[in-house]
Amino acid sequence: MNRTILCLSAVLLLSVVAPAHAGPIELIEGISGPLLQDYTAPLAHAYGAAMTSGLYHTAHAHKFLGFDVGVRVMYVLIPEAAKTFTARVLACSVNTSLGRVDTFYIDVTNAATIFGAPGADSSFRPVNGITVPPALPGGLGLSGMPFLVPQASLGLPIPGAELLIRGVPYKFQGANLLFVGVGLTEELTAIPGLKLPFNVAVQGYYQVLTIGSAVDARSYGANVHISKSLLLFAPYAGVGIDKSTMRFKYTFHFNAPDHIDPETHKLVTVPVSLPVDASYDTGVNLRAVIGVALKFGPLLVNADYNLSKYNAINAGVSLAIR
């Protein structure tokens, strides 16, 4: 995390301060529509991993009007393989022997995804020609994506039922983000007649994240988790499924070929602005969680490891009144 500084403010806002390279929105707006999914797919998977982390630290539900309020800090690990992709870039150049413009594709291997190495790359641009995009924008240069989320749970009048609410506005690499999520938990072992040596609960959730006006992300899923209180310790574990979708809306600017200058035989271009409106999903992901909570009266501290396509580390602190 040598490119970021995590700052926790009194109002539980997260700011990630990076070197003076482009932020996520500027980078996304520099990629053409056909390359968008491969370039941003790591962001969708990392978002899904972060949003499915920290949703629970126990399977023991609050009683009616019991509650806990606290904060979760997640750090999603970005795999090395997710930092690069092969970009098939559209190119145009002047065929001087035939006096025409040839259109073809250039495969750029090890092009940076949104989490890859920073810095625009136009080294593949042909002589007396153009490419779309004119340069690959590079990435944020991150090996992990941090999140900080305030979270609260409230016991409902149905035995074992609990409402979860989480959300916060904050900044990531200079972009305004807004996040909100809701979930519903039911402790199965709170149902009269069902006795087990540990607590068991099921949970479903839905969450929304926006990055400015350019990115709208949704995640939803369900899990089953167990826990066991052992004096001050309460180990817990769970398995679940989740799916995330991302929609991108922005204007892509590039130069399009217009004609060949008859005197210089060079390609003359005109500026073009093309609206991009695209969406895709990550597919269904499986997730396993193992962690432990420490109880100090009403104060609870927990940490867990989330194993999935993108692994994540989660830690939290809560004030709980059961």
C-alpha cells in the first residue's frame, strides 16, 4: 500500500491520497468501449470482495431493539494477474504505396488494467497513424484496495431477526464515492425447538456504490455462518455466494481519420466524442470466511480472512448492546 495513505477522520470518512497520477474516473474515460470490460473487470471483482467482507462477526442475533454500531476496515488484495491484460487496439495508418488509409488491430500485451502500473502508453502507435484510444491510460498502481464502512445492526421483533445497515460517502483516489447497503439476518438457532452446540444464521444483502456519475455498481448475495462463544473469544466462519454488476457512463474522446493530406501524405484527423454506456457482471462468486471476535464487555473487536477470487482482510470494532 505504498501508494496510498489511509486517513480515518472523526466522521468516519475514508480518503486515499495517491501520487499525482490520474484518478479512476479520468482513467476509465480514457479507455474505448471495446476495451472497457477487460480494463475495469478487476475493479468490479475488488468491489464485490470488499462489499461481501465484514457483514457479520457472530451468528448470535440481537434481541429486540438490541444493537451494535461500529466500523469495518477491509483491504482487498489485487492478484498480480489482474494488473495486466491484452488490449486489442484499433489502429489506422497511411499506406503510402497505395495512397489509402489501412485499418487494423494491434495486440498490446501486458497492458495495465485499472489497478496496473500508472502512466499512459502510446508506444504501439504506428508511424503516420493513429490508434483508438490514442494511448492506453495506465492504472492506479495499487496492490490492494482499502475500504472503510460504518455499520450498524438492530434486533427486530421477530426472534432471531436482525437488520443491518452500512454506508458512507468518501473519496477514493480523488473521486467522490457514495456507498449504502442493507441486509437481513435470521439466526436459525433462535427458532424455538432448534438446539445446537453453536449458533447458526443465514443472511441476505444488497449494496450500491457510485463513483461520481460515471460508475454505478451493485452487489447482492447470501451466506450462512456459524459462531461459538468461548469466554472472551468467539470464533466464527461462513460460506456464501455473491454477484456484482457495474455500469459505466461517460464520454470517450478520440481522433478519427478524415483524409490524407495530398502534400505531406500524412493522415489528417478530426476530434470525435463518443458516448459510452456499458454494463457487465462478475458472475456468481463463492466465498469462505474464517475469523474471531474478542469481547470486552460491550466492546467487540473482530478480524477475519475472506477467501474468494479476490481475497480480503477485514477488521472491525463495535459497541454492542444485546
